[in-house]
Amino acid sequence: MPVPAQPLTPVEQLAKIMDMEASVAEEIIKVLTDEQNSLINFSGDELELSVERCSEMIRRMNALERDRMRILSNAMKGTPAEKYASSPEAFDRLMSVLDNRGGIKSKLKTSRERLRNAVAGVVQRNSVNSILLEHSMNYAQQSIKLITSDFSRQIVDQKL
């Protein structure tokens, strides 16, 4: 008869949730890359789809972050670092009191690094997309200006 799986400890849950967050952030990078391509290629439909997908992933990321903070607080219970559970340095304080049984400390470090890299990638892509979006808006405004002689002429004929 198979042995039932042992429930994860709070520290193992923390590593798992951080990996999940990193995976979502990596997916956001892919969506932002699609967004970038649609901005470059002036594809409004693709841009709209990318924005919707990105919004959904950001909601997932926010939910995972809330879970991570709750799990981090649980993981710190009963440790000397417990009093730092709600501080920005909570993760570092937890790491300082953990031993590396089962490689969990190195797993947490790897998860944290993966998450940091993914978030940095999201920030970088977002920055580039902001610039591209601004250029696209300027291009559209200049095109309208050329067609309408500095906005003084209507683009669409009026119904008589």
C-alpha cells in the first residue's frame, strides 16, 4: 500500500509559492514581449489581447504574493525571527535562523533569486513598452496632424 505524502512544512510551502510566483512573472515577461511586438507592428488587436492576458496574470501574481506573505509569517512562528514577520526583512531573518536540512535553505535562495530575476525582467520589459507606447501615440498624433492640417479639418465627413 502506498505511503501517503507528507504535508509540506511552512518553509517548503514558502519555496513552492515563490517558485509559482516566479513562473507567473516569467509568463508576464512573455506576454510583455508579445505586447512589445504588437506595439512595434501597430497591431491593436494583439495589443488588446496582450493587455488583457497581462492583467489576469498580475491578478494571479498579487494573490500569490498575499499567500507568500501569509506563509512566510507562518514559517516564522516559533523561531527567533518571529518578531520580524511583518517587516521588509522578514525573509532574510527567516533565512538566518534556518538550517539547511534537506537543502531547504539553498532551495529558498534559488527560489528568491529566480523570483528577483523574473521581477527585474518584468520591470525592464515594462519600461521598454512604455517608451514604445509613447512613440506609437506620437506617431498616431503626427499622422492625424498631417491628414487634418494641424487638426483644423475633420477626418470624417459629416452626414448631410
